[in-house]
Amino acid sequence: MTEKRIADMSLGEKADAAFRRAMKKVIQRAKDTGTPVIVWEDGAIKEIPCDQLDALAAERLSEEDSD
């Protein structure tokens, strides 16, 4: 992302971009180590196996884009 583009972003957009980058790093580390990712979802702890992370990330990102 260019410096100008970052400067034009709202604080919320910057936060969203940071969360997306963090999500990608977490997914890559889980795939590299073969470990699940633990998340809080619908009031409960959920374990997502590393082989399901790409599909879940794509689904979540597409949901955000449609909002």
C-alpha cells in the first residue's frame, strides 16, 4: 500500500487493514506448524484446523466486502 493511500485512510480502515494483515500471518504460521487456530465465535471457543483456514479466511473476507 502506498504512503499516500495510507494517509487517506480513516482510522477504521487502517484498523481493518491491520487485522487483515494479522489474520494472514496467523493463518500462515498455523499452516507452517500444522496447528489449529483458536477463535472466539458465537460466545464459545472454537478450534479451526489448519487445513480449513484458507476457506474460512476467504469466507470472512467476502462477508466483510459485502457489508
